[in-house]
Amino acid sequence: MTVLGSTLGICYLLLSQVTALWQFTLIYVVLGGIGVSTLTVPVMVTISRWFIKRRGFMIGIVQAGLGMGGIIFPPLVSWLILSYGWRTGYVVLGVVALVGLLTAGIFLKRDPRDMGLLPDGTSTIELQESRPSHGSLKGGGFPWRKTFRSKQFWIIAGLYSTFGFCRSTFTAHLPAHVQDLGFSLTDAANILAVVVGASVFGRVGLGRLADTIGNRPIFIMSFCVTAFSLIIALFARQLWMLYVFALLFGTAWGNQAVLRFTVTSEVFGLTSLGLLVGIFGVAESGCAALASYIAGYIFDITNAYFPIFWVALTISLVGIGLACLLKPVYRPRGHP
């Protein structure tokens, strides 16, 4: 978090000095990619180690920071660019990222046991059973040899991929679609803001609900809501219908952002959770990149975004099926 996270701040500072496109691309892809990667896997795995009973709720609170950042920083950066120029904007972002990530890295504790504490909701017996064994998933997870042969591994990889496809497609292309329907750029920005704002509720509210009734039923429900929202979007020709779509889609998106982590820890345990989440994250990122490209390509061919809504709807239905197949493959001894 301290070492690799600081590369995000360094990335922004260097971007303030670029004079050619290749410089921007190299800095953004390499340093930016390394820096952004520290904002997900290490943080989510750490939260998973600190909380058990309220894991979904706590991950939701942390994930809500992403949504709040999406609400706060775009207008702030726009003001900086208009008032002082884009180079100054990058400098300010670089300083904020460096201070924030370095401070977080200094105070972050990997595991409550490092401080002589128990994870929330864990008994002493469970703590002993979940004690990590270095080099394998014994004692706190699922044996490595069985992990990649497990159907659950591929099911969760599919869920990550489905989430990445839907998220990337509509966060990237939704404003353009709204404008293509004849609405203003302001309307498009407001609808995207509703998506981001609703995702905050989905992360916190439904994350708390998942702690109460379980991850799988909430995961199924969230993909059902995604599918329903996409059906609304397919027939939306009025602004209020687009706001309904944004509210439902954002809520489901935020909920899935939390549940992908809680489901992984529930199925495979905590030991080597970071590596597993990283592997699943590659599947998610790959599908997210592909989805954004495919959506743009389809628009160039058909001059409309509606075909990609049908594609995403189909993928969401696949997500419902995958969520129905979820079940834990690891349980600490003494648990039913």
C-alpha cells in the first residue's frame, strides 16, 4: 500500500509534465495501473480479515468511498482545470494521492492478530482454525490443488467477468447514449451521477443485508435488478425512465462490487485471499476493457447503443445463473 500505492500520486505528478501522447500513455498505463491496483485487492482483503459477521457491511462502507469520490472529484477537477489549467489539476491530484495513500499505508494493519485482537464475530476456536499456513491454503482456506479444479473457482471468475462487462459498458458509454436520445450533456452528467450515487446505497445498504440473509440470495437479486434495469433502458425514451434505469443499475452495480469480495472469502477462506482476488480481478478487468471496446465498435457499426443493451442483458441473465450455483467449498472444522 505504501510503496506501490505511492505510484498513483507519482503518476499524476508526472502527467502534469507530459508533452507528447506516448508519454501520457506510458505513464498512465504503467504507473497508473500499478497505483490503482493497490486500491482494491489489498484493501478488500484486509477488511475481510478484520471482519466476519459484518464483513459485507464494512466492505460496503469502504467501497462507498469509491462512489463518494466519483461524486466529489469530477466537479473539483473540472474547477481546477477551468481555473488553473490541467497541469495544475494533475499536481493537486498527485499531492492528494501521495498524502492519502502513504498515510493509509503507514497505519494499515494486515491482520487483527498482529495486534493481539480477534476478528469481529470470531471465537477463539475459529481463530485457531483459520490461522494461515504460508505457502498453501491449509487451515484458512481451500487446498491449492483443488482450487483451480473447483467449479466454484470458475463460477466466481464468471461472476467477476459479468460484473466487469456490465460496469465498464455503461459507466463509459451511458452519457453518450443519453445524448443520442436527444437529451443535453447536463442531463447525461446527472444520470451518471445518479448511477454513482445509487451505487453508494447498493454498497452499504445491500452489503448490510447480505450479512443478514446471506451473500448468494443478494447476489442473485442484484443481477435480477441489473437485468430489469437494462430492460427499462431498452425502452426508455423519456428522461424519467433513464433516471429509473440509473437508480436501479447503480444500486445493483454497487451491491455486486461488494459481494464479489465477500463471496470469494466465504467460498475459499482467507488464506491467500489476496492472490485469488487478484486472479479474479484479471478476469474482471479483461472483460471490462473488452466491453468498453465492443460497445464503441457496435455503435460505430449500428449508430446506436441498443444492441449492447441486449448483449449486457444476456450476460446479466448468465450472472443470475452463476450466482444460483454458488456454494462454499471451504468450511473451518466444527462448522456444518
